[in-house]
Amino acid sequence: MRFIQDPGSNVNIIRGYGPAGLKINEATHQGSVILTASAIRLEPMLHSVADLDANHVTHLLALEPELVLVGTGARQIFPDPAFGAAFLRAGVGFEVMDTGAACRTFNVLVNEHRRVAAVLLA
């Protein structure tokens, strides 16, 4: 799927997603990423929801989001309940959806200037 470009934006925007990868701004990334409005972190060892662990929680919480989105690929697959519970204990919203929905939601929230972090699995 392709998105329309917002030329006035100076934040990370997901321009497209699919089998070829995630197009963030003008660069295409293969594999999984952690994304905020201002940072892109490639996660080459993150292949499935089962790979999400306490290290990911620590990294995500250090980004100080108000909401964490997890895009789980073509289908919505819930991570271990302890993974999501860590965010809820910290007072951070947590949502799990397929990667397409997570990309669209990320763009909307970033354009609303919300502090969102997304874990997007390829």
C-alpha cells in the first residue's frame, strides 16, 4: 500500500509497507524496526512476536512514549501477556494489531504530535 507524501513534515512517516519492506520517509527498510517520530532502530534479530522480550520493553520505555504500537505482520498475533503488562504498569498505552494497521495508526498519531513508539515486524 502507498501513502501520500506530506512535504511539510520533518518527522518519520511511513510511506508504504508490504513484502518489499517498510518505506519510512524516503528509505526502504527490510526486516523489523522500532520507530518513533524522530528515531528508527533496525531490529534484525526480531523475526516474530515470540522474540519480543524484556530488553525491548526497556528500550521502548526509554523512548518515553505515551503509547506503544506492535505491528505483528500480516495477522494480529498477541505477544506474551507479560510483555504488554510491563507497559501498562508503567502507565503507557499498549496496542497490538497487524503491521498495516500499525503503520496507519502510527502516521495518524505522529501527525497529532503524540509520543508514539511502534514495533513493526516484517
